[in-house]
Amino acid sequence: MYINAVERETQRNGIYRIMDEIIIFSGNANPDLANKICDYLQIPLGGAKVKTFSDGEVQIEINENIRARDVFVVQSTCRPVNDNLVELILMIDACKRSSAKRVTAVIPYYGYGRQDKKVAPRVPISARVVADMITTAGADRVITMDLHAGQIQGFFNIPVDNLFAAPVMLDHLRSSFDISEVVIVSPDAGGVERARAFAKRLDAGLAIIDKRRDKPNEARAMAVIGDVSDKVAIILDDMADTAGTLAEAAGALAKNGAREVHACCTHPVLSGPAVERIRNSEIDRFVVTDTIPLCAESRACDKISVLTISKLFGEAIIRSHEGDSVTSLFV
């Protein structure tokens, strides 16, 4: 799937012009991921000052000449959400005012993505407001991953590449399990399409949890639709916040005879009691990606393991720069 960046340039008669035109900056949200992306591309991370004044205001200063260059700003809008969002917006503005040819916001995790519609008469559509802020700041393109709602792409009037962690997750599942014993489980009705796609590509079974939510951030799994008896059940979701859904789903699967229960999600938000719930749940292994950096408590939990999606973003950055299709990254 992936082509090493140096090999790609060698195929172009050894001309390294493309890598000279790309520059990547990172805010404070996820510098480790930005460094991994740069390692894959074999280019250095761009120098930038991203600090906070004593009164809490964000200070941005680009320490590179980026005139006429293709700039990519890597910044997940994860916790602390508002600080990271402001950093992203100000970095985009700084790059535009420094005469960058194009600025792409690389947002592995798009915060406020769950507030994508009006659920009450007098509430904002926050995902749209954030999209407007990013566009107004001067972003020319957005690269993100596993948006909570696909329609968020329509909130932007600039191109949006919504990548999927599926290739990385599928490779992990194929190498870790006997697929003939695996059943992919959707933790709720909303995730059935995602789970069905995984099950089809793995040629595995499919099950669904009938979930009833009594109040926000609290869920109760009521029933399992599908056969999980003596199977390796793998719960699949796009994100885990307080992990109530995962814990309840794992308990329901265990009660219905699942031999092992594992979980996979792209975005490990893991707020509040999430880590404790995972630790005390029936989940044997919880696999996440590095769209969001794990806190110390999460890293200390031996049930949680991390897969990197840096190669996917690295390939997307190269293809965006060259004007190539990113469709092949979805398979």
C-alpha cells in the first residue's frame, strides 16, 4: 500500500524537488504523530514557536521561510479542545500571512464532530462553526480521519479528504486472530454500516448490540443480535469517550457466550472514568490509533495498545501535494 518517500523520489530520476516544497508544522496537540509523519516522509519537522502567554493567550511564530511552499499543519483538536483549536487557527493564519502557497489543515481527530446537528431548539451546530473558523483562518484543504458524521465534509467550502483507519485496523486483525473465529460487533445501530464493511472485508461474522441510552455519556447494552457464542468478538467503533458503551457491550457479549472480547476504535478520547471502566470490563484487549495521544493513565493500562496511522497521513500528504488520488488509501 505504501511507497517509501525516498523510493518515490528515486522513481522520479532522483529529483528531490517535491520534498523541498513540502513543510510540516505541528501544534502542541500531538507532536509525536507529526514527528512520525515526518519520519515516514524523511523530512524534518518545521520550526515553529507555539506557546502561551501568562494570561492564557496563544503565541504563534513560524521560524521557517515558507514563501511559495506547500504547508501542512498537523493538529488534532483533542483535549484541551479549545486551546488546540485556537492553536490550529492561529497557525493557519500565520502561514497564510507568511505567503505560503497553500495551507492544509491535517486534523487527525476533529473535535466538536459529535455536535453535527440540532438536537434541541436553541443549540448550535458546533461542527459547522468549527469548519467555518478553519476556513476563514485561511485553510485551503483539510485532511482528517474517521469523521464522526460524514456530512461534516459538507460543512466546509474547501476540499476535505476524510481518511479511514480501516486499512491499519484490518492488517492488525488479520495478523492477530484466526478470522474464522471472529465476529465483528457494532456497539449500536449507528455503527452497523462500519461494522458490516469490516466483516465483509474480513469474511467474518457480524453482530449488533441493541443499546439504550438513559442519559448523556451513559449507555446500557440490552441485547445481542447475532451469534457470538464461543467466538472472538471484536467491538468496532469510531471513538471511545467515557467508554460506557464499550464496557456495557463487552459485558453483554460475555453473557452471551463470547470466548474473548476485544475492542477497536480510531479515536481514544478516553475522558472521565474511561480507563477505569476499560480496566474493569470484560475487554481483553483495546486497540486504538494515535490520532489522539494517550494520557499517562491510559498508557499505564495494560489492556490498551496503540497502532500508528502516520503512514496513512504521510501518503495522503504526498498525494495531496502531487495532485494524486487518495482513493487507494481506503482499501
